[in-house]
Amino acid sequence: MTQLDRQEWDVVVVGAGGAGLRAAIEAREQGARTAVICKSLFGKAHTVMAEGGIAASMGNVNSRDSWQVHFRDTLRGGKFLNQWRMAELHAQEAPDRVWELETWGALFDRTADGRISQRNFGGHEYPRLAHVGDRTGLELIRTLQQKIVALQQEDKKEFGDYEARLKIFQECTVTRVLKDDGGRVSGTFCYERESGRFFVLEAPSVVLATGGIGKSFKVTSNSWEYTGDGHALALLAGAPLLNMEFVQFHPTGMVWPPSVKGILVTESVRGDGGVLRNSEGKRFMFEYIPDVFKEKYAESEEEGDRWYDDPDNNRRPPELLPRDEVARAINSEVKEGRGSPHGGVFLDVSTRMPAERIRRRLPSMYHQFKELADVDITAEAMEVGPTCHYVMGGIAVDSDTAAAIAVPGLYAAGEVAGGMHGSNRLGGNSLSDLLVFGRRAGLHAATYAAALTGDGLRPPVDEAQIDAAAAEALRPFSAEEPEAGASSEGVVAENPYTLHQELQQTMNDLVGIIRREAEMRQALEKLAELRVRARRAGVEGHRQFNPGWHLALDLRNMLLVSECVARAALERTESRGGHTREDFPAMDRDWRPVNLLCQLADPAGDLAVIDPVLAQIELVRKTTVPIRPDLLALFEKEELVKYLAEEELYE
Ligand code: FAD
């Protein structure tokens, strides 16, 4: 039996980004003893990088906005594949979550009459993004951390211990969700990055809030933490992943210099008037307005320009189309030889606003380009191109409770959860998603745990699972040793960095922004090979802060998740949102009611014997729940005809 430190909690929240912190605050406020565990430093979650703002229909800048319009925009952006109940709850509750942040101390930018200012963003009919310059995520995390400190101070007063009911384990990574004999969650297996020490957090409820998967791709806006851990933890625990083929390529990442390729250029640049031009100086987006959006977007540059001052009587410029449309358009321009010198297109805000205003409204962008590319965005255009940014696919959850399907006690919120954004997320809808569903996950995880307090009620931790998790985590230190009974000849330890690079190149080249059947088959073959080689990923040295070892462990997650993306992308023979098939370029209404679930072929199998190399992923088609009639009534019939399958229209 592995000897290690164990602690008992009611709720364990994995991840300290916006979703995790909001979940933890709610769970603690419900009275649950709550542990938060995060693999980076506390305060350095990906959410900190969010720039543009939080989408919420507060109507501060245009009073015509309402939750119904926000819901409509979200469904249009997601091409009607959104889990509609999530989109409804999100649109209804987002304004309250923003107000709440303000009561906890957030300082948003203001309108002239002192209300929270809201800015335009792609796909949002009205100015809707509450923001703090282009550093909104930082303020969001700062505020949530401040709230956590306030709760800990309350506990100090009541129990004499700051951490009595809310404790943060920073720079610690979860490698397995543990379950009891009945398949219920019983805790998490974790290691401390600094010391390499293993420990177990026992709890009946676990909330996964681990963010995205971008580090499986070569060009990405994502930070080092985004290795798909929560997705893989859920999958290995027996929970299915939903619609993993939908990966968002943000249209505007930096393309130059190579060392910073992929770093995000916020959509606020276009929201604040930035225009896209090709090497011929043409504002090419007017050529790329798809039929479903034709009525909503300007036909000429003049009309698009007028919209900034008179949005009620003009249509918005096509630079503000949803991200998938803009990313595909840029990709086509570059492919047809009209790209910028470094393989992107030009994004120019300098002709639109005075230098002083650009520096005030887009301070991070100004510094990012000045320092990293020696470009002054107040005087010249930026070069930009698509970058892997966000995953719409994720853990399949119940819309109201955020409970993962099929694993009692498991919850998921934020980017790791699927469904909310359908096939494509609108900018700003992630930060609001984190707050709305983070709160819901915390609430329901606490309620579930409360019903399991008392003698003999808590799901016991299985010792065999702890032993298996420890052996799995230690395998990279003995990678060169052959399997029992096998010959040692030809067994070579693999370098985890090489494996990671090969994975990133594969996903970028073969399952990237434009997909083709033959290439995805090739990707699946390569992924299978990498999975076998990853089992031999070997590291030198010891367990004290060893980044090679950490990467070797993360590889399991990236490979499982990448396979889900490739399998689902091969299966969906249409183009929709963040999934573009060159061989099936049109959106197909018959695919609208189809969800694709990736799950382990043997989800009930004993976790102790599940080996990531042996784990088979199977793909299952599931029909979506019909959209409620009162929500469908928010759309014109002519619009629904473009999206819904024939049988759905009859119903
Ligand atoms: P995160 O904030 O990434 O938190 C994940 C947490 O999980 C981290 O604490 C991490 O350490 C931890 N973790 C991961 N794996 C493990 C593990 N195995 N064990 C323990 N801990 C683990 N969205 C908007 O709505 N508006 C914007 O303006 C916007 N701008 C963006 C700008 C950039 C540059 C980027 C990259 C994204 C932007 N997004 C924006 C998207 C948005 O920031 C993310 O989708 C969102 O922050 C994800 O939050 P989260 O809470 O789900 O995850």
C-alpha cells in the first residue's frame, strides 16, 4: 500500500481560474469544506490572460439589449449546436454575475454617465462586453481571490484557522480522479510539483475546472497549463466528452517574430474599429459574409464605417463576424497569395483612433507589439493570422447542475465543460460562462456532498487505485526498463519534449483549421504510434521540480484528448463553426441534431487496470434534446429553416 498524506474535504475543485474560483466560493458559502488545487501558482491561471471582456446583456450602452438577444446571438454563433438550456441560463444569469463581481470589488471601465461600460465584439448584436481596458481577466481573478481571502478571514474569526473551510493547494497537479466500488467519486490523486510528493484529497465531490487543450497544437494562444488534463481525467474516470471536433482558431494571433507566433491579438482591436486588409490593401472581409449572416452585416465600407457612430441605422462591418468566419477568410487570403510578408494579413487600428486613445483602450496590445515585434500599433498595421485558442468540446454535463454524465460526484465548469458554446464560442462568452457555471457547479457539488456526510456515507477511497496511480506517475523514471517477460533489446526511452513536438506538429498540420479525411486518418495513425511511444517517455533526475517529468505525465492527457478531437472531426462530415472540412465545405442541417460523444470503450472497467495505451476510445452519436418552443420563437422562421433539420422543423 502506498504511504502518502491524505486529507478529507467535502468538495475538491481542480483549477483556480475563473470557473474554479467561482465554484470554490459558492461551495464554501454553502458550508462545504472546500479544497482548491491548481498546477500553476495561485493567481496565474489562464483566465488572467483574458483581454476583451465579459459578455452580459446589462444594456448599459444600448438599452435594447436583453437576455433573449444574447441567447439568440450565442445560438447563432454556435450554429445552433449549443446545449440550449446552458445558453439560456448563461444569458439570463450573466448580468447578475457581473454585478456581483462589482460588489466584491471589481473596478470596470465606466460610461460617461458612470455605468459599467460595454464594448462591441464579434457576433454580439449590441455592445455587451464589460471590461477593464484589455486586462479584464486579471481583474476578474484579482476580485475572486480577494473574495476568497475575505472568506478565509471569516473562518479565522470563527475557527481560529484561515484554512478551516477553504484551502488552496498551489503548484500541485491532479493525475487521477478516484472512485469507489459503486463508481462514485471518492477523491483525487495529486502530486506537488516542487517536491514531487504524492498526496490524496478525499472528497465525495470533485469539480473539474482545468481549462482547455491548446498545448496539443503548435500555434496557440494558450499558456503551458492547457494540456487537456480535466478532459482526460473525466474520460479516464468514465465520463464522456462532447463534440470534441469543435476547436476555435482565433483569427488574430501574432505571426511574427517566430518566438511569439500564436500570441493573441484581442478581438477588441476589431471591436474598436480595427480593419483587416490583404497585401493588395483590400478590406477583404466583405467578400466572405456567409448567406446566414447576409442581412446582419454591412455591404459596403461606408456603411460599416457609419455603424460605429450610428449602430441603429447601419449594419455592422464584417470584421465583426463570428471568429470561425474571420479565421477561415484570413486562411483563404493567405492561401491565395494575398498574405502579409510573414504569412498573415494586416490588422490596422491606427487609422481609426488617435494614438493616445489606442494606448488607453488597448494598453496590453500596444506594449505586446512594441516589445515583442517592434511595431507601433498607433502608427502602423499589425500582421495577424489564425491561432488555436479555445475548445468548445468538453465534458458532457447536465445543463442546470454542471454534473458530469455517468459519474456521480463529478462536476465540470468553464472551458473544460462542453455544450454551452455549440460549434463556436462568441468572444466574451467564456468569462461569463465561468462565472455562471462555476457558481452552479460549486452549488450542486456542495449539495451533493452534504447528503453524504455522516458515518459510512462517504464513498471510500480504493487502495488499489492509489497504488496504480502512484505506479503510473512514477513510470517515466523507469521508462527504459522493458515490460516483465519482454526482451530488453531495442527498448529506448523516449524524450517527452520530442513526443510533444511531434504531437503539436501532427495536430497543427493534420487536424487544424481546414481538415481533410486522408489527413485525419494519417493523424490517427500517428497518434496511436505516439501513445505507444509515450508509455516509454523517460526522464532523468529526481522528483523535485522536474519539468520533463511533469510533461511526460501531461502527454497522456494531450494524446487522449487529441485522439478524441481527430476521431470526432473525421466522423462529422460537414463544416460547422470550429470544424471545417475541405471535403464537406457546407453546413448540413441533418447534422444539427447530432452530438458526438467520445468515451472509453470500457467505462466500467476497473480504473486500476486501465492503461492509457490500452484504453480504447469509442465514438457514439447521440440525438440532441429538442430546443424548447418558446426559445425557438425568438427567431424568425426563415432563419430557423437555414439551421434546423427537416424533422425538427415539422416538430
Ligand atoms: P483557467 O483559467 O485556465 O484555469 C485552469 C486552472 O486549472 C489553472 O489554475 C490550472 O493551473 C489548473 N489545472 C489545469 N490542469 C490541472 C491539473 N491536472 N491539476 C491541477 N490543476 C490543474 N474569454 C472571454 O470571455 N473574454 C476574453 O476577453 C478572453 N480573452 C482571452 C485572451 C487570451 C489570450 C486567451 C488565451 C483566452 C481568452 N479568453 C477570453 C478565453 C478565456 O480566458 C478562457 O476560456 C477562460 O479563462 C478559461 O477559464 P477556466 O476557469 O475554465 O480555466
